[in-house]
Amino acid sequence: MIDLKTLREDPEAVRASQRARGEDEQLVDQLLSADERRRSAVSRADSLRAEQKQFGRQVGKAKGEEREALLAKGKEMAAEVKAAEAEQGEAEEAFAKLHRAIPNVVHPAAPEGGEDDYVVLKHVGEPKKFDFEPADHLDLLAKLGGVDMERGAKVSGSRFYFLTGVGALLQLSLLNLAVQQAVANGFQVMITPSLVRPEIMEGTGFLGAHSTEVYRLAEDDLFLVGTSEVPLAGYHADEILDLSKGTRRYAGWSSCYRREAGSYGKDTRGIIRVHQFDKVEMFSYCKPEDAEAEHGRLLAWEEQMLAKIDVPYRVIDTAAGDLGTSASRKFDCEAWFPSQQAYRELTSTSNCTTFQARRLGVRYRDENGKPQTAATLNGTLATTRWIVAIVENHQQADGSVVVPEALRPGLGGIEVLEPKQ
């Protein structure tokens, strides 16, 4: 949820954020009205309860006919208090609903617009010029014996797959490399639950505009996570963290599940856009004033990982309309995919400021010992999709693939993956 102090002191900033996202800015005024109604209802109920308490002392001292009269008046006061409390409950419910409906306030530097209005911040590396027609990742992996799409569909349906042989080893080597880097940079490694309760999924902002992307187990009232960001955000729900020694950092390894509703056939070939994949995700809890610097660090760690697989990529500043509910600002690293002659997302890092932590009740104590809302950030360190960039960028004319040096230990020292005869 957005900070009410910002709403009350600078509502125009929230309206501007809504406009930048392409969202309804009238919600801001509706929330302001609901906030005023709620505060008025709380004040009235508190005042009536105080009067009732004071009146109760008078009744206790009264006798005879005076007591009878006071008791009758006391019943009237009790009815007033009950009505005021009902009004307070209704006002608080209406306020909470509107408060949760407004996404995080967009960072002033984030570009306005939708999915295609990103700003390219930099390019790293040059796309390789092949002296042959480059194959796509699915053809390459199939020849290497690294994937089985047919049996994936037979067992689970479309957009499911088996990583086999070198495909499985590539993923394990990649994710283990990500874990090693995370540990070297002070992250605590976590293997997280794949199922979470509704309040955790909702608390991270994934049950609003993106609810159609989430798998739900209705009978158990649980949700399959699309990223370990969700369980890691819920890990410290309703807690007061000790941030006196600095930022808390976790690296979560998880399987991730996404329905990919509304993708309308986009990237259905191969393992680019699938219903299940594995990922190592960075997650940080910090003081709000440290969040922007932490965001830069997460991006730098993503680039450090990308350097280890030696692929060309660019960094983009994502436009406001493509941020998602919780993010105030988001940077993506997009690798070059030779088969598509295009850059495609491999990593994403978001500064969610205090938005998620406020919904989940994650706080810390300031220098005066007073509880304050923490900030949360997340960033991708490696996913199954990286295999696409690796095999396409390091392919050779005969269908073999040169293994990036950093990944070779996880493949038993193999330098080149050869097609199966």
C-alpha cells in the first residue's frame, strides 16, 4: 500500500503516478475522501466510547429513581456507540479496499508509458556475426539431447518440458553459479515453499492486475508462486526486523509457475515462455532511505552474473505502465537472441519501496526505537530462460555449443557440447 503521509501531503504526486501508469487518477480523490470519512468515524466512535465510560461512573454512584433514569439513558448511549462502531467498521473496510487498489507511486525518473516506452540505459557487448544461419535454442537443445518438449506436453500439456542430459546440467550449473555469487556477496540462501497463503500472495501485489497469471489450488486455498519473491517477502511478515547492521539479503531458489494467460501464442516455441521454470531470486529488506542505492547494487550483481555467461545484453529503464503493482522503478537486462534478432528479458530488478512491507506488516526500529515500515527490493540472478541465450550465442556451425568458462565445472569440465549422433 502507498504511504498515507504521501497521499495526504502530496496527493498530486500520487495522481501523477496514476497518470504515468495509465491508471485511473480519480481513485486518489476517492481514497482521500475515504480516509477523511474513516478518520471522522474513528474520532466519533472514540468520543462516544469515552462519554459512555464517564457516564458509567455516574451510574455507579447513583441510587433509586436517579439510577433508573441514568440506566435508561445508558441504553440509548450504548445504541449510539454500537451504531458509531458499525459506521467505523464500514468506513475502514471501504478505505482499506481503495487503499489496496492503488499501485505503488512511480519513481519520478521512471519513463511514462507502456510496454514499448522503455528507455535503453546502456549496451554491453556486441551481437556476434555468424558466418552461418544461426539455429534457435530448441533445435540446438534437441540435437544436444538437452530438452524433450514432446514428452513434456504428453505428461503435462503445452508449454511444459523435460530438461534432459546436458540441458539439465546446464541449468544446475547456472543456478549453482548464481547461488555461489549470492553467498559471496552476503546473501543468505533459501529454498522456498512453492505454495503460499492468499494473504502472502495478495500482500506482495500479485493478486491485483496480475491475478490471471497465478495458479490457485482452490480446495486448499493456496497459490503456486511465480517467483520466490513472494515467499521471501512473506518470510518476515508481521515482524520487526533488526536493520541496525544494514540490509538483510536473501537468495531464494525455487520452481516458479505462471499461467501465461493472455500471451496469445507469443513465444510458445521452446522454453522462453513456459508454465514452469526454475530461478534464483535476490531479495532485500532495508531502510527506505537505503532502497535506491540497494537497487543499484542488485542491478550490478545481475550484470556480474550476465558477464559470466558472456552474452551481449542491454539494460532498460522500464516504463511506468509496465512496472507491475508493487514496483516504483524497475530495470531489466535483456540479452541478445540471435534466432529472433532481438533483445529479450533475462533479469529484472524492482524497487518496491515500502509498498509490500506495509501490506505485510514488515517493520524495523529507527534510531529512536520507533517502529517504521521497511523497504523491499528484488532481482533475478538466473533462470531457465538463460539457457536460451547461452546456447544461441555460443553455437557453432556444426550445431555444437561452446560452454562459457564459468559453467564448465558444473558440466564436469566439458568445454564444448556436441550434437548427439
